Amino acid sequence: MGRAGGEEEGGRNVERGPADERGQFLALLEDSAEDLYENAPCGYLSTLLDGTIAKINTTLLGWLGHERDVLVGRRTFSDLLTVGGRLYHETHFAPLLRMQGEISGIALELNAADGSRLPVLVTSTVRTGSDGEPLLIRTTVFDARDRRAYESELLRARQESERERERLKALNVTLQKTLLPPALANVPGLEVAAYYHIASLDEVGGDFYDLFPLADGTWGMFLGDVCGKGAAAAAVTSLARYTLRAAAVYDPDPAAVLTNLNTVLNHEYNGTDPRFCTVIFGLLTPDTDRGGFHITLASGGHPPALLMRADGTADYLPTPGGQLIGILPHAHIATTTLRLDPGDTLLLHTDGLTEARTPAGGDRYGDDALHDLGHTLAPTTASATIGAIRDLLDTFDAGVEDDTAILAIHVPRRGSEEQR
């Protein structure tokens, strides 16, 4: 390896002194203006006012593959352009150049002698005489092939990213559908309706619900919300949904069902990435004598259900003390019982509804506003309730920051037209 400032010559290290460096500097100063023009790293072109080529440098001739005598005095600048570029030159480039005297950074394509196209960036300036009258047009041409290749690659990558995003959206929608029942069970004596509002197509939410038959003419229902989003939340959602159904078959007591789910989640996710959910589970038993249903609800940290009575009143059903499911080894599960009479409607919802931001002021919608809505709707039906909340969510638009699941059950009145 040679020493700094030296070169290897015939195995011998030769020192380069100040005299050599000065000689190189003087050699650079001896470059002629003509050589600098002809062999510049960009193309130079001078044309008469009518566009006829008067002068062109070697660099641009090399790019285009033309001989000098084929172009100079015989062709115009616009003759070098593609059809689209020629139209742009006539309608925009030339008029602006005449008005402004200069135009820069215009992307055009030049036709090469071999039929290929050369993407370039063009800057043109009108040169004037001492009397201010225009004499000629000087144009600088920069090779934009690398830039065009970069832009094409960037566009390709962007398009691929968009296609990937669309595929991800389709996958998320498909995955979301697998976490929800394809259709709610038909319960004799009940009208049931549900709705799932997706806040973002880019991520799978963690809300879930179901209604299914159990033994002895009873029915189970649940609605819950898993912490987080994405594939990890979807895995917990799937586990929670199927655990709830299996646990209810084994022991339909709502508190026992949620206790089983708590045990499963706590054992499965008890490491550095704990997973939990809020959920409300209900056991429905029909009253064959008086009509309506007896309902026992158990809540694990979930927002309370809203009961809209046939007499026009509306109240939350408190389930105090219910703890999040999956956090503690032994969670306290709160229960409450009620009777759903003909004309009554029960609404279960996730907090995506009450935590949505309203268009006016961006405040949270809140529990009080939902209570007021229930009071306004009562007496109502399951389908009318779902329809009203769907309309409400639509008014929030982007203010709905989290997925929202709603489930409504209603006991139709006997022998009379249903009020809506």
C-alpha cells in the first residue's frame, strides 16, 4: 500500500509534490470554452426565433444519435419533440417563453435517431440585443433518464403498496366476518337485530357478539370488546367467542360462563403481553305463561345494557363491580336480573359508540347522550333501535375512532300493531 499523496509505479512508491498538483490545476485552467461547451455534462442548443437549430453541442448530439449537419439549419427544436411534446411546446412552452423571456425545468421527451425517446428537463432563455430586441433562444437540456426511472419505480412501488393495502383490507373484512355470526339465531317470541360498525378497514377490530340456543329452551347471548386491534386482537376475539359458547353449554349460569372465560384468557395470556376484554353475557328464558323473557346478565367490566320499556322510559341496568376479563386470576363477576315484557327492548353496545366524537366540538358522545336517545326512542323495536344508532354513527363520520358492535332484542306486543 502506497503512502498518502503517492502512487505506485513499477512497484516503486512515487511521491506527488506541490508542483504536480499545481500542474494539474493549470491544466484545468487551459480547457477551452469551446471544449467546455461541446462536452458539457448537459446538452446545449441555440435556435433562431422561429425555432430553427443554429447550434447544438456534442453532448446532446451523442444522446440523440444525430449528425450535426442533419440538424443545424435544417430542423427546428420542436422537430426533436414527440407528438405530445410538440403540442405542449406550441400551446404552452413557446407562448410562455415569449411572454416571460425564460422558462425552466420543463419535462419533455426528445426523439432519438434510433426511434427511442429521451426524457429530459429543459430550460430556455431568450437572448436579446443591445436594443432589447430578441435575437435567439438558448436552451439547456438535462438527461432525465435516471429521474424517470426513479419516478417509474416510485410509481410502481406506490401502486404495489396500494394493491397490498387493498388486499389487506379485503383480508381484514373477511377475517372480521369470521369473528361474527353469519346470522343471528331465530328466537321464538323475540325480534333480534345487530350491527357492526368498522372504524377502519386497515385493522381488524376486537368487538364480537352472538346469540345461540342452549338446552331446555333457553338462549345465550353475549357482546364484548377485546383490548387492541389487529391480528393479535382477532386471535383473542376468536378464543373468547368460542370459549363463551362452549362454557355456556357446560354451565349456562352467566357468572360461571364469564368465570370460565376469565380463566382461559388469564392462563393463555399471562406473560409480558397480557390480553383482556370486556364482555356481557345473558341467559334468556321465555315466560310461556305471561309472555316475555326472564334475563340474567353478567358483566365483566362492560358498559351497562340499556333497557327501553314499553311505557316510554329508558334506564341502564347496573352491574356494579364487574371486573375486566383476563386480567386477574379470580375476577369478580357482577350479575343482574330483569324481565323483558312485551314492548320492551334491550340494547347491548361496545364503547366505540359512547366514546365517538361528535361533529360539533369533537366531544365524546357519552353515556348520558345514549340514555337520552333511548328515552327518545322508547317504546321501540330492535330493528328501529339499530337503524337509529346506525344513522347516529354515520353523523359522527371520522369521529368513530373504534369499532362499534350493537345488539338489540325486543319482545313484540301481542295482538296489536308494534309502535316504532
